[in-house]
Amino acid sequence: GNAKNKVGNTALHLATAHDNLDVVKRLVEQGKAKINAENNKHETPLHKAYYHRCFNVVEYLVAAPSVDLNVKDQYGNTVLHLATAHGHLDVVEWLVESVKAN
């Protein structure tokens, strides 16, 4: 589950980028994937889901207890920075609620 391709993406990165919530859930819940794994651009699966506008996957990952919301991509952006800059207020709300819950 944690093998990487040539650009550093794991199976979880790919499942999140392709909006495959069933596979994402299976990988996370079986503990077979590092939820905070970074690719060569320092993007986590959460970043990939956000970039590809897979918001149901974003919502699921944000609620996962082990997700690190503070990981910055190669440009220094967390998902909160990106969601705020792009006006995705629902994503901002999920991130803020997750911080409060954890």
C-alpha cells in the first residue's frame, strides 16, 4: 500500500486523485496506507484530493484521526491555505471543525 511511483505517489494518492472513495476508505481503514505520505512535490493524499476537487474524499480524509492538516506542499501551502485562497468555504469549515474535534 505504500509503494511509490516515479513521482512519489502511493496507491492512496492515486485513489484520492481519482475520487475513488471506496478504495480510499479500504486503504485507510485497513491501515495499509500512510495517510500523510508525501510525494515528490510534498503533497499528501489530502492535497491530491483537494487539487482534483474530490471533495467527498477531502471530507473523509479530514475526519480521519491520524491525518496531519499542517503538511505543506512544495509551495508552502496547507490544504487550509488552498481552500481559503480558492473560496471553498465548505472545505475550510471541515478543516476548522476537524481541528476542534482533535
